[in-house]
Amino acid sequence: MQFQGQILKMTSFDAQPIQYYLNLSGDLIHMNELFGKELRIKHTGFQCVNCGENKPVYRMGFCKNCFFESPYASDTIIRPELSTAHLGVAERDLEVEKQIQLQPHTVYLAYTGDVKVGVTRNSQIPTRWIDQGATFALPIARTENRYEAGMIEVALKQHLPDKTNWKKMLQDDFEGEVDLADFQQKIRQYFPEDFQKFYSEGENIWKFDYPFEKPAKVMSFTLDKKPEFTGKLTGIKGQYLSFAGGDFINVRGHEGYVIELEVKN
Ligand SMILES: [Zn+2]
């Protein structure tokens, strides 16, 4: 079997285990069916997720020009606390920013090898947590917009990480329970005064089951360094494909790359 197209982040469905689909130019390839098979991945070009041109990806699937101009790649995507759409103030394109920012958001704790804090649009639950490779996740605040969630996150990240350590996430084979509810109680005091009203107590803890077993070692490669790669697919966690021998590729980190994918028996 052979496929080709532009990489977008994998689509996932929360099941036991989680089901993953590689998205190549909109064609969805069910990856769970390919475990144990040898895959050959060849980088053949680029297709910017915004303008569609064959220009090198700069960040997040965008070419350099689009990364600095598109409202879908603005600073508030990475730093929600900078949001200003609720004030009617534009960053790059107010109408787009209103759509992104003026909708319900959730501040959460997730366990990805460490307990971290993060922010997501409600529409991205539970996808956001699966993309990060979280084993557990717990909503701790519900807000009306992105700015409010960002302000809570900024206060909490003084006390715990807000980034996923991918190596720790892939090396983690935690079997027990992490008491995120207890963690939530302990950090409540760090909520800014004006934002206590968004605190949400007693929500269900989400638990995720990945089609993945921790390898003996973890090495990540990119298509920049290895434009052609062949390996036996063994599992998936977060947005990482896991290959026999401990090789990993971060699919989301290759959005906008155009590849050929060959599935050998
Ligand atoms: Zn572009």
C-alpha cells in the first residue's frame, strides 16, 4: 500500500485503546491496523497549512510568512493570557480572534510524566489531552473566554510546569493513580483573586489508554535530519509514532510536510 500527501496532526478517538488515524491531505489512515508492519516514510516537499505553497515549514505547519501574518499563528495561540478579543482589540484579525478566543475554555491538570497545567477550548476536549500523551487529566476551572483561562494558567505555572517533557511522557509507564484532585486542592490558593469564581470542583478525572508500550530507549528523529526512514511501527502515544528499536517521530511536529508513505507487509 502506498499513500502520499500533506501531514496534519493525527486524528484520534478515545477508546480502549485510543484509535489513531494519520491524516495525509485529508485521507485518514487507520494506524492501529498497521502495528507490526514496516513503514517507509519519505519526505518529498512542503505544503504550508495556511497558503498551501511548497515553502519550508517554519513553525506549526506554517511557512515563515504565514507564521508571522496569519491570525491562526498569533502569539495568543501559544500565550492565551495575551488575548484581547474580549476588549474588542485586534492582534492580527479581530473577527478570527473573536471566534477563537470568545468561547468557553478549560484550565486543566494533566499527567504526562509530570503534573502540568494547561488551557484548552472546550471543543478540543479530550483531543488536546490525547495529543499531549496525558495518562490522566482533570478540568480545574471553566471560563467564558481564552483570556480568563490564560490568566489562571499564568498564575499556576509559577508553581508547576506548563510544557510536556516528551521524553518523560514516552518513558513513563506509570501504573498507579495520580491524585489530580488532591493536586487541585493544593494549588487552589494560587488562583488569582479575581479568577477564583471560575474554580471548578469535583469534576471527573479522565484516564487514557494508549496503544503503546514503553521501549527500552527513546530517540526522536525529524524528517529534516532523516528525509527517508524505514521502521516497524509498534505503537502510538500522544502524537508520537513508536518504531521498533526506540525510534519516534512527532507527527504533529511535521504538519505541512509532504510525504510518501509505503506500508510493507
Ligand atoms: Zn504559507
